[in-house]
Amino acid sequence: MLIDSHCHLDYLGVPGIAGGIVGAVERARSVGVAAVIVPAVAPENFERVVALADQIPEVFFALGIHPMYVEDLSDTSLQTLQNALERHRDHPKLVAVGEIGLDHHVPHLDREKMQKFYLAQCKMARGFDLPVVLHVRKAQDQVLKGLRTFGIRRGIAHAFNGSFVQAQAFIAQGLVLGFGGAMTFTRAAQIRRLAASLPLESMVLETDSPDIAPAWRDKGALNEPAELHRIALCLAELRKDTLAAIAQTTGDNMLRAMPQLSLIS
């Protein structure tokens, strides 16, 4: 079962994606994508991702504040998230708190503020007994510390690009690791080594649409969930495995990481 574990579908209604969101979903459906997880990034799109889940059978959603968005937000945004989680806590398609985390790759971001927002959202995830969808760039150890502090043992480290030792630490914490478009580039040697050598039971697939387009898309082209089929094929090639095995195991991993996905028909 192919599941896109990370896709900003609400941003696909833009020029460059044929047919907008509807077209993207239809193409994903045609290649066997059974579900798409759409994480929010800021209060402005909380209700947008909920609406997509209400409208499209394959769509599930997460609510959270992305670390690269906290710069322009105040503490009231955390209360807005708390209120949204409370309002939608019984929604059958709410699967996680996310996209949350830390980004130490972008130099000008306020790390102290990011940390504050990250820890507050970890606390919410624990309070609502929800998994997390993590954004982690050059901050793997700090993100792990937050997970351990709040005893979070379910979720996804999206677009994982840490070391083998860090990968093992996330896995030991109970999380699965997301692999997508970056893995399809031959120059991404470290990511491809991880994809080939980590236990398949620790991995899930993603597109991060409309970002991180795979190697076969034209430079500057937008990404979309239908690319998940070829991303799965790439992983199968790296691991010398079959597409069927990759789809089945990564799908099972998603069901374990996000139990609400058991609603998939």
C-alpha cells in the first residue's frame, strides 16, 4: 500500500500543477497511492488541511507550526494550535501534531524561539496522545532531546538526512524515517546509503509536494503525490527488493506510526 507520508497538498492549487489539487489527487490515485498525509505549517492553513481531509477520501491531516514559520508568529499562535487540536481531537482523520521541529540549516532563524515552539508542541502531542511529524535539518540531536523529554515514541522524522547513528537513535525512540525525492539523486550519497542499509521496517515514503522534486522532474518543476510510485521504485532498486515489498512494508510502517490510518479502505 503506497502512502505519501508528507505532502503539502493545499499548496498544489498553483500554476505548474495540471488540474490543481484535483488533478494531483487523480494522478496519485491512478498509480496506487492509497493515502496522503497533509501537515499544516501555520495557523493560516489549519482549517484548510482539515477541509481537504473532509473533501478527499485519501487525505489525512496533521496540525502544527513549522519551525521556519515561527519567526513571524507570537505565543498566541500556540494557543491557536491548542484550540484547533481540541476542536478537532475527535476528527477521524487527525493523525498527528505536525509539521513541527527545528531547522538549524537556515542561518537567520531565531533558534531560541524555534526551540520554544518545538517543545510546546511536543507537550501538546503528549497531551493529546498524538504522534509527531518532524522537520529536522542539522538539529537531529536537539530534536531527539525534545522527544525524550516528553516521552514521544510515535511519529515520522520527515526527509531524514542525519547520520547512521542519529537514524538509529530516532528508530530506538520509536519513530520511522521519511525518504523521498532527495533519495533519487545519485549525488545524495549519504541519504542513499541510509535508504539501502537501514531496516525497511523503519522507513516510510514521502513526496513533500510541491517541494523536493525527484531527479527525473525538470529543474524547478513542482512535485506531486503521483511521483510516490517512482520514488518507491527507486527505493526498491537501492535495496534490491521488489516494489510490492516496499509498498507493503512502508505502508505497514505508516499504520504503526499513525494508527488513525487504519480507516483507509
